[in-house]
Amino acid sequence: MCLAISAKYGDVPSVDIVVWSELPTGAGLGSSAAYAVCLAAALLMVCGAISCPLQEGESTVRWTEEELTLINSWAFRGEQVIHGNPSGVDNAVGTWGGALRYQAGKITPLKRVPTLRILLTNTKVPRSTKILVAGVKEKILKFPAIMNPVLDSIDAISQECQSVLEAMPANPSPEHYPVLEEFFDINQHHLNVLGVGHPSLDRLCQVTASHSLHSKLTGAGGGGCGITLLPPDTSPLAVEAAKQDLCACGFECWETKIGAPGVTLHSCSSLSAQVLHALARS
């Protein structure tokens, strides 16, 4: 990427690039795309292909839509080097943030989507996306009359979920979260039917259900990670109890949010002490 950007926009100056991440690799969280997006943004900025928009006194800032589009295109090339034939979803989410709709190769950012609290749980079970995708394809070819309606139902869940998410910021209502929780449950059952479930993910769903929380796999399935929706009225005690039970299963668990901004330029003063310490050690 460095050589290609240098050839197109002029030499990238001599730089040291230090990478620090809390994202587990190979767990379906888009860690390679996050890396590619940050690397593309940094290289494009230092060679002058995009601006350095951070002004004195600002802690964080984002680039223009046109510049983000350029960052995304180079990040996708990075993903091609890593994965061969990526969908482009992960690098698009890393670039723009928020929520995106992906259908038949078309990526559309969703507007007015709320930030949702979740538990993110890594089962630590390794899996191969390539093998899982091949298994789904085999099932569809073997039982098309059975599997195609399942895929149609998953598509309908996505569309209904989009409608709910886009309605939430304008008119937040206690009814929204129970609907999303039902979508989580139905979707997880469908994914099991497709053959991308795993006993570790079933266990994750059982543990969180014991705390009245709803979960589903994320990524390719077959292990990897799952997400658990945390409605606003979820008590801190319930969240902590769920986390303890998940960790007791040998899983790794974090409380985080989805719907956050994408790639962002930070001033050194805005970075946490933990990040500064990790970078200094490098």
C-alpha cells in the first residue's frame, strides 16, 4: 500500500508506523479492515493526498466525504491483499462508522441510527470463514426448497431491523428493544439452520438468556464472537453478572457500543494513558 500510494501521489516521507490494537484477530470483528483503514488514512495524509484537518486545540476530527471515499478505496485494496476477495463491508464500516446496509454488493450507509450498547464476547473458538461459506453453499445447493426461504427470512429480518433502527432516534420507545431482541433470537436460529452455529455460541446464548438478555453470533460463525443487546434499562448488576458467567465459560467479554464514528484523526492529548503507554513501549 505504501509503494502504491507513493507511486500515485508522490513519495511517502520516511515514517515510523506503530500499530496497537485491542481487537482480537481471526474472531470476525474486522480487525484486518480496521488496520487497513487506519494505514490508508495515515499514508494518504502524510503524502498530501488528503488533508490534515486537525486544528490547534481540537482533540479529534474527521475527513470530508470525498476524502473518506478515497481512504475506503485504498483500505479495500489492503483487504484484497489480506483476504483475496473481500465484500468491502468491513472496510466501509471502519471508514464511515455508524451502520451500513449491504445487499448484492451494494453498500448504503443508514441515516439516523442510534448507538446501541452491547456485550461483545469472544468464544476463542477458531474457525475458517472459507470452510463455513462453502458449507452454507453446499446446503443451499442440496436443499434449495428448504434453504432459500431461510435466506429470504434473514433478508426480511434485516429490512425490518433497519426500519426499527431508523425510527429509534426520532421517537425512542420502550417497544423498540423487545422487537430487536426478537430479531436477534430469530436470526440466531436461522443461522444455526444454515450450519454456521457452534456449541460455544449456543452456550453464550444460554448464559445471557439466564440474565434475560438476547444474543446472536457475529461474523462468519462457527465459533468466533457473539453480541448481546443491552437495553437502556439493563441494570449494571445484571451486566456484570452476565460478564462473570461468560468469563467462567472461558470466554472473553467486553462492554462496548455499535454505531460509533468511523476512522478519526486524534491529537496526542486525546489518547488515553493506556494507548500512549503502549505506543511509547514500541
